[in-house]
Amino acid sequence: MIELKKLENASEMLKAIAHPMRIAIVDMLSDGKKLSVTEIHEALKIEQAVASHHLSILKNKGVLSHERMGKNCYYTLKHPRLSQIIICIDKCQNEI
């Protein structure tokens, strides 16, 4: 049985991901890419402030890590296995 603390942490991460734009961000980063806020907001066709807001939530809940390079901040998945959640979502939606 999984420890309660691990379940609580997983719950917080899943809550953070549980938004269409944040799922899309995790999907974009799921192949190990490092992307900037600009690249993300342009790809998703959302305002930069909206992208920054979603990235902040994901970073604060431990889903993403970031690295500052010059003026830009690049985001990556903190736990690459989170990409499996995206695969599962896609497969489940195909079966509906």
C-alpha cells in the first residue's frame, strides 16, 4: 500500500495538472523539452501572463522545474514519468 504522504503529494500534483491548459503544458514538455514562457504561450495561443500563471502553479506544486538562462526562464518536467499521465489521458479519451 502506498504511504499516505506519497498519496497526499500525488493528489496535490494531480490537482495542479487538472486544467486543460496545464495538461497541454505538461504534454508539450513530456518529451524532455525545455521551453520558455514565450514558446509555450505562442504554441498554445494564450496570453503570456496566462501562460506564466499556469507555469507558476505547476512549478509551485512540484510538477515543473525551471532554469533561468539570460532573460528567459526555461521549464521542464520535474518528474519525466508524469508524461505517462498524458499518454493515459490520450488512450482513455480514444476509448470513450
